[in-house]
Amino acid sequence: MCADYRSIICQRGTANTPAISSSTTALAANTARSLWTIQNLGTNPLFVLLGSGASATVFHVVLKGGTANDDGLGGSVGQECGVVYIGIITIAGTSPRYTVTEI
């Protein structure tokens, strides 16, 4: 979270519609993006790349899997303040299962 909300330039009133996904494109490029998060809902590691072409050998972050699907123990990553990446975000992994928030 941002430490100082007085630095918020623009507040958003809408977010994407959440869904459990397995697509390799987690988020398309979006110049209006002000926040994003990805949470691993599966039991296998989830590889996240800020760019196109994520794989088990090309990634920025690997998110820990949970002990069971949807148990809330899977890792998460995102950007909520400061500089927020607005390009495509892709994922890779065995039987990927995740949810994404974008505002």
C-alpha cells in the first residue's frame, strides 16, 4: 500500500471483473492502469513476466502455490502506488490458476 495517500493524483471508481483464469496473458497493455495484482490460486508455481512470453526460465517473479486450490495461501504480486507498469503481463506454469485485479 502507498504510505501517503495525499500523493494520489487520480482515483478510479471501477475495477476489472474478477475471474479465475488460466490464460497466458494475465493483463493486456493498458495506459490507464493505476493498480494491478495477481494471486496464484493453484498449487503449482506461477511465473509472472512484465512483458510477453513468460516461461519457467523467463520471468520476473515466481509466485508460490497454495496447498490446495483457492486456499488463499498462494503468492501474490502487484503494484499499487508509485510507478505502475502499464504493458502486457504474461504468466506461465503447470496448470496455471490465478486471479487478477486491475484498476
